[in-house]
Amino acid sequence: MNLLKISAKSLVIFALSLAFLALTGCQTPPATTSANETNSTPEDSIILREGDQVKVTFPGNSRLDAAQAIRRDGKIVVPVFGEIQAAGISPSALEKQIVEKFGKDLVNKEVTVTLDNSQISVFINGAVLRPGKIESPRPITALEAIMEAGGFNYATANLKAVKVIRTEGSDVKTYILDFRGVLAGKATKPFYVRSSDIVYVPERFTVF
């Protein structure tokens, strides 16, 4: 009789265990972006801001070429044509907007926008030697930003789960980077940071 009771209890526990595993197995783990799997480029990392100095050139009509700073309202003035919003988008996106807005008046619809002067500010925190704010006059990768902060604290840093936290409009996105490959000398594709990104290097979990 006792043996039957024990067997029945064991079956219930076993069934509950299977149900728990089924439920947890259906959960989607957080996405991890490996440092050597990103398609980020220096151009992707540039988002124009007020105060940036940009140069707009028209290969078909050099008289329209202009270099100017983006105003506090986020706009620039395209000579002859008028104002256009520049802050908050990439140079390539601004090129497309200029063609879309003023293209009917252009004989040659080719426009080039280049960033002449800017300052990228990134915040580094966590298991690095010198956490804080770093600035760069050129596009930099997440790894370069970490090295500017003194590099990883290898005694505690979790190299496979470095977070890049980025605000895009009303959305906050988190990219998780795995630097084990690149630090081991494997060929990688860099992840370029954007101004105001937060790079957080977590510590490894240890059991005492």
C-alpha cells in the first residue's frame, strides 16, 4: 500500500516537472548579437545633430554647394531651394530627402552630404578600468570605445554579454555583443557606436 502511494506521488512530481520544462522551453531567450556578426558600418553610426558641420555638394551644379552648421531647430538651408530638416537622420538619408524635396528643380539629381565636423560622445560603465564619458571626432567601434575607457577589467568582465544601450526616438534598444572571438584574434565585423550610446560591460557571475 505504501509502495503504491509513493509511486503515485512520484508520477505526479514527474508530470509537474515535464510541464515546467515544456513551459520554460517555449520561452524565447534574449537575442545576442555577436561582435563578428553585425553589419554596422561607420556610415550607419553617423546620426546628424544640431551643431554638426555638414557639406552639401551638387556634382551637376557646384554653385549650389554649401557648408554650414545644423541650426538649433535641426535644419539647414539648401541654397536657392530653402530649408530642410537635417538633425536626427544620417547623411545618406539627408541626401535622399534633398532629392525628394527639390529634385524637380535639379537637372542632375545627384547630391552628396558629408559630415565635416562632429563630436561623438559615448558613456562607458561596468567592468572597465576607467568608466565614464569618452568623446571622439570620428566614428568609433564599441571595442574602441571600451579601450578608450582603459579596456576591460579582465578579472571580472563578462566578455560575451557586453550591452550597447541606444535611444532611437521614443524607443530604447539594447544590443548584446560577444567579444570573445575578436579578442582571440578571429576575423570580425565591427559594431559602431552612435553618439549618446551607453556601453555597459557586466561582471561575470561568481559563486562563493
